[in-house]
Amino acid sequence: MDDFKPATDTIMTEDAVYMDYNAGAPIREDARAALTAALGVGNASSVHAFGRAARRIVEDARGDVAALVGGDPEGVIFTSGATEANNLALKGSGCRRVLVSAIEHPSVLEVDGDCERIAVDGEGVVDLNILARMLDDDDTPAMVCVMAANNETGVLQPLREIARLAHDAGALVHCDAVQAVGKVALDMAELGVDTMSLSAHKIGGPQGAGALLLAAGGRIDAEIRGGAQEKGFRAGTENVAAIAGFGAAARAVRFDAREMARVKALRDDLERRVRAICSDVRIFSAAAERLANTSCLTMPDVVAQTQVMAFDLAGIALSAGAACASGKVRPSHVLGAMGASSRDASCALRVSLGYGSTARDIDRFIDAWGVLYTRMHNTAATANPAA
């Protein structure tokens, strides 16, 4: 994997520490360059030279995105992001029954109000026995939706086994692979999934571009109608510039085991040093297979919102759970589904590392974590000396 170079004219400064890659990776220089070069080149549906140039950009990016997950370029449908891709997969499948893991992203959980939730164990891994029973109990045409990796804990799911169970029961499988792509080796055909959603800004591409990938020969009903773009699966003029940036990011982010080993070493060092400060810290999904870059951990008795603000003041960017839910007071549905207490869930912080993370970043985090933990617990002890 090439060295990560975030765009230099962002809000980030030399002293800033970015630990929120699961929310979005800083845009890569090559993705920024591709996006800028494609601005105003023309409408990809036009037949003149400008349109043909735009079409080449889109088709090249289609191939790059497909290659990222061993997909078929003919099955790549560009969307505005993974949320739209997830909606298209679920609504367009034609399945009357939808089974989703209890830890899915809201863009899956909230698409169908009648979806059935598949329970997970205490580490956040789908219970295959429960899924098998759910499939056996009802032969209504179904779609099973399970993410490749969870955005809050990083836990990885047994997709091959899930696909086998689903297909044996005549069901389809949709996989939200947004967090896993580039961090683990993914191959659609080898996994056996029927549809897969991706997002550009999670891999250092621009916001506003995503894709739904169909397995070879797959079909889906369009949700956005009014044009023949994207082979009739998604009407509307293609966002050529964002798609160009998506393609550039896809070319740059091929899975690299050595790079992930480097990131994992940083993550493991962070967790070891936090435990040395506070033995009561809880690290969610630590006993399960998870993404090398992700740690979801508690600071006992210090609510996540307080932690996020304190770290921000220290120049460190991270999240309380999922970025899309971090401003909400209610505890994470992911941690709740894993059986976490409301106390632990309310104190959980997500650290997600990436291509630009360094050992210095870990030092900064540990210094800030230790200062906040000591200050908050000294304050609590002073306020309640008899405790």
C-alpha cells in the first residue's frame, strides 16, 4: 500500500491527531487530484467528445471499484453513498422478508420497519444457530443482511457460513462492506454474497460517492427512476467527479497485510497502555476476530460525550460509537445487542486508526486519556470522599 497522504488544505494541522477513520478517512491526494481533474468534463450520458470523456472516467472507476472486492464491473451501480446502496439492495431485492443482524448500521436497520433481527453473542458475532432456525421457520423469500465488519467494535462476521446457510434456504445475502474494504481481503464470489455496498469516503475518496455491487448475473429493481443511467438501476446524472475520486481511492487501497499488521500493532499498544492505567477498562469484542484498526473501549464512569469533548480540546479527533449516532444521548444499539450494560455503553469510546496513524498519535492519545481519567476520578473522589 502506498504511503497515505491526506489533502493538505483540510482542517487538519500538523499537531492534530485523527483517530476517526471509521467515520471517514481524510481524502487522499490522488483522489483529490482525480476529482478536481474530472470537474466539468461533461455529462457521461452525452454522445459528444465531452460526454465520451466523462463516460471513460466512470467506466474506469467502475473497474477499479469492482477489482477492490473481486467483483464484476458490470455489476457496479454507482450511488450517492453506502446508505443509498443499502436502501437499494433491500428495497430492490423483491424479497418479502428481511433478516438483519442486530448490530447493523442504521442505513440497514431502518430501511424495513418489519425486518427481523438476528441475535449476536457477547462479542458481537452473529449466532449462526439462531439464523439457521429463523430461516427454517419460514420459507418466505428472504434477504439476509449482515455487515462484513462492525463500524463501532470492528468485529468481523462469518460471511461464508452465513451465505451458505442463506443460500441453502433459498435466501439472498446482502453485505455492507463499508468498514472492511481495504482492511481485510474481500472477494464477493469467494464469500458468496449476492450484493455488497461500498463507500468512497471510508477509503480516502470523496464524500458523496458509493456503490452497490451485484454478483455476476444479479438483478435488482431500481428505486430512483427517471433515466437510464447506471444500466437502468439508478436514474440520475452520474457524479463524475466524485466517482473519479472513488476510483482513484480504490486503486490506492488494495489490502496490504503488512500495513494492517502495522496498524494492529499500534491499536494493540494503545489497548495495552490503557489497561496499564486502568485495569477496569472494558474493550468490546477483544476476544473476537476484528478489524486491526478499531478499538471500542470504556473509560469507567466517564460518559462518552465528555471524553469526546476533552479529546477534541487536546487536538485528538475520535467518536463516541458510530459517527452517525455520536451526538445522541441514548446508548449504542450495537453494544446493547451484545449485552453491555447501559453504564458501560454510555462510557464507550471508539478509536479507529488508518493509513496516516503513527506511534506518536498513540502517545498523544495515552497522555490525554491518562490526564482525563485521573482528573475525572480525582474529582469524583473529592465530591464523595466516603466512596
